[in-house]
Amino acid sequence: MQTQDTSQAGPGPRYRTVAVIGAGAMGKGIAQIAAQAGSVVRFFDAHGPALERALPEIGSQWDRMVEKGRLDAAAGAACKQRLVAAAGLRDLADCELVVEAIVENLDAKKSLFAELESIVAPGAVLATNTSSLSVTAIGAGLKEPRRLAGYHFFNPVPLMKVVEVIAGLQTDPAVCEGLAAYARQMGHTPVRAADTPGFIVNHAGRGYNTEALRIVAEGVADFATIDRILKDQVGFRLGPFELMDLTGLDVSHPVMESIYRQYYDEPRYRPSALAAQRAAGGVVGRKAGEGFYRYIDGKAQVPAEPPVPQVEELPPVWVSTRAARRAELFQLLKALGAKVETGQSPSMNALTLVAPLGFDVTTVAVVDRHDPARTIGIDMLVEDAATKRRVLATNPATRTDMRDAAHALFARDGKAVSVIRDSAGFVTQRVVATIVNIASDMCQQGVCSPADLETAVTLGLGYPLGPLAMGNRWGPDNMLEVLFNMQTVYGDPRYRPSPWLRRRGAIGLSLLHEEA
């Protein structure tokens, strides 16, 4: 196969004539940005009415951009001239690039590309916008699978400024170089991914939702509490249940199942029966009026937080000798005006405070021989000054008066407090560690480079930090401790640490570090 030099994009568009097949949301977005990049775009959909609706919708987008001053009038008019409806596949014969954005069905995509291969020129590049299917499988029946690559955009395409460029097993590297160069011309950031289930973004995003669902399924906390904790402690813009309601479980749950099955039931990606039930029942999110939250006029009905208990007299507090951030915890208790005991063991009236990494409160109370009725856990993974919320955990034996006293004490300065039931790793520890572990294993597998993983996740998922930077922020050694201890508590291989994380955590290396 002959391909053009792709080392430099040149003054004009990398592909002068581009075909986009599929007039759904993704196809419309790709056609819009390709025309804005200066390419003539031949737009086709086998369902004629869909194409008829799509053309004026794209034109309206350019009109709005002109009105807002983001595009001048002449440029808007030129974009409209470059967008041309195609009557059939034969009209695409002169296209240098064909981007497919049809239904997510392997047979349909294979059939389309087999037909296209006999129509377009031998040097034309074929690209699939698949989000979950194997690029290698799509190209397996082609005479020239070397010219097919994945080109996965995100919805809405004009606003989501990242695109995954995926090489199948037989893809010519020059094809991916050309697609990456063209992505930059369209104003997007290309990231390179191996042909693996979920590619980068859908793969890396598994931990956030699936671990939150497991926490709910264990009865640890409700949807709103988990959302509040992860927004206030980590800085996520949307909690996992808000996010799933926005996306819709009819979209997100099949992706969870697909990635899990494609990895032959790898425990790290195990989906949730809770989500499957809701998806089957049509309780899929905002568009249905009900998901994890109910919606009235499009607004989530979020239950109010429990009030801070009124406690007449607070008991003295004794801090476990093995508490994480113990010195910082002492300083916090002093600032809150607590009566702190400093003996080798707590008095009979003291509230016993533990701060484990990865273990649950019950395990610590048993191992350290604390009275479980007076033992409360506090999550100290995130520095207190950096968090908007403190999280406490009871154990099954914790007395109500001790629970209320701890809540009242830690809310004394006005900072929000959530009290959850016992959980190995609380909420933040287990969700963050799961995200970091999956990302680490993606690097171990060679799915992508650490740098591309960070870029893809921050742009594609809007995380406050990339997963590897998140692990560095709270310590690879802490992530390891959380995972090892969670695996001990649950006995679940889901939490086994990736070799990438284990080795870098053991020798104090950044998770972004690549071997020479």
C-alpha cells in the first residue's frame, strides 16, 4: 500500500476530500470539524431523511458560531460550501479519507468497509469511529487491512477535544501518523492507543463507576453521599451517580459489560448487578426522568444531608498509634478543641479513633484489641486542609452516642462531615486506588503511553488529575497499601495491584516513569 508522507501536515488540510458516513450525533460532529479544517466533506447516510436533517443542523451550528464571534461570516459560508451531501457510496470514490460513524455493530461495519474498499482509491485511508469494537476484527476481511485504523471521537465532537487513534494489528503506522496530524488540524488532541477493549478512555473510566456501585451494593452509603464525598475530597466535577445519570445506564452499562467480557471476565472490570437491574427496568437516568436520582424539570432531587447531631458533652478522644497522618490528626483534634488522651491505651470512656489505609474499622478494632463499640474510623488519605469534607466510618458495633459525638466533633469548624458504614478503604481510598490501579495496568499492558493516558482521561473524562498523577498526588506507596489491605479484607482479585504500580511504589518512582 502506498501512503503519502505524514511527517508534516502542510499548509492545507491533511486530507483535501473526506467522507463521513453516518449522520447521527457523532457523524455530524466529525463532518463539522472536518469542514472547519478546510476539507471538502462528502456526507452520507443510508437513511436519506437522517442526512436531510443533519445538513441544516450543522449549518445552524456554524450560524451560531458566527453570531458569537467564534467564526467570521466568510468562514462560516465557506464551511457550508465544503459540506456536500452524497447520494451513494459511489460518490465517495475520490475521497482521501473515509470516516465511518454508523451503528456499533461488527457485521455492519465490516460489510461497509468491504464495499468501500472496491470504490475508493488504493491509497485512501479508512477510519472507524468505533468506541468498543476491535479495529483488527473490523479490518480482518479487507484486502488491505493496513489502511484501516480506529479514529474514536467523543460526543459532542466539536467540544470534546480529544480523539483516540488506534492501530489494528495490521495497520500501517503511516496511516496513524496521518490521522494524528489531521486531528491537530481539526483542533483536537490525538492520543495513540493499541487495539484493546475500551481503548484508553472507556477502559480507564471503568473504576470510577464500578467501584462506586460496589460501595452502594455493600450498603456502605447512598448515592448522594458517595457523590458528595468524591466531589469534595477528590475534586471530581460530577459524582459517579450524577455522571451515570447524565450518560444514561442504557449507554454506560453495556460498555461496562462489553469491556468485562472482552477481557474474559477480568475482576478489575466487573460490572454491577445493581446497574443491570436499573437498565433493564428503564430507570436509566436524567432522560428517563429517573435514574439514581429523580428529576423534576430536568433537575435532580438530591436528598438533604443529615444534620449535625447536638451533643451536650463530648468524650475524650484517643488516637490509634497506627493511624495514617497521625501527627496531622492530632493537630486537627487540637484545633477542634477535643480532649485528647495520650496514654498507651484509651480510657473506658474515650472515643477511639482509627485512620486505616485500605482496612476497614472492624479489622483494625479486632487486630488492635480496641472496644468496637467506641471505635470510629476517619479517612486521612487526603490532607485535611485540602478537603472540603471529612469522612467517618462506624463499624457494626459502634454505639450511637459515639457516632454522634464523632460527627459533632469533626463538624465543629463548619466543614462538611459524612458518616458511612464500615468499608475497607472508606469511599475515596477505594475509588481512587481502583482508578490508579487500572491505569497502571493499562501502561503495563502497553495500551498507551503514560502521557497519552493522562491526556485522554483529563480531556475525555474531565478528571481533576490524570489517574497516574492522582496516584502520585496521594502516593504510590499509599495506593499499594490500600489495594493490598482491601484484597485482604475482601479476598477479591479485583484489588490485586498491577505490576506497574507495585514496582514503582516499591522503589519510590513516579507512576509516569517509563523504563529506558
